[in-house]
Amino acid sequence: MIRLLNYWSFILSTIWVLLFYLFSFTGPIDYTIFGTHPHVLLLGATLMTLCIGFIGLSGMKDWKSIARSFSTVFLTMGLSALLVFIIFFGKLAI
């Protein structure tokens, strides 16, 4: 079970990075469907994936799972720091 958490947290962290690029480099979109900005939703999903990634650290068996675990943690920590910066300090320019 923990091994699956390790694998899926890596897949989800890769998807969140791709979604971040999609949300950041597209033009203005009407966000009334979600009720909030997509970066805020992506931050919540990234923080949940970070927690799952920390749980998945205990399922490390070989060098592949070690690389997956640490890349998951570093990807999600970097993405969440970047999203926090964008959400809280990005609005100062307006």
C-alpha cells in the first residue's frame, strides 16, 4: 500500500507541475465555474500530494523508489513555495 502511495504521489506531482504551466501560461480565463482562482486549488492539491509523498517515504525499497520519493517531495515543496509566492505576493502588482 505504501509503495502505491509512493508511485501515485510521484504521478500526481508531475501532473500538478504540468497543470501549473497550463494555468500560468494561458490567457485570461473565466474562473466562475470553480469560484476561486486555479492557483489556490492547485496549492491545496499540491499540499495534499506533499503529505502523501511524506507518507510514501517509508515505502522505499530500492534506488528507483528512493529517487521517486525524493523527487516527489522536492517537486511538491518547490511548487507549493512558488504557488504561495504567486498567491500572496502576486497581487501586490495590481
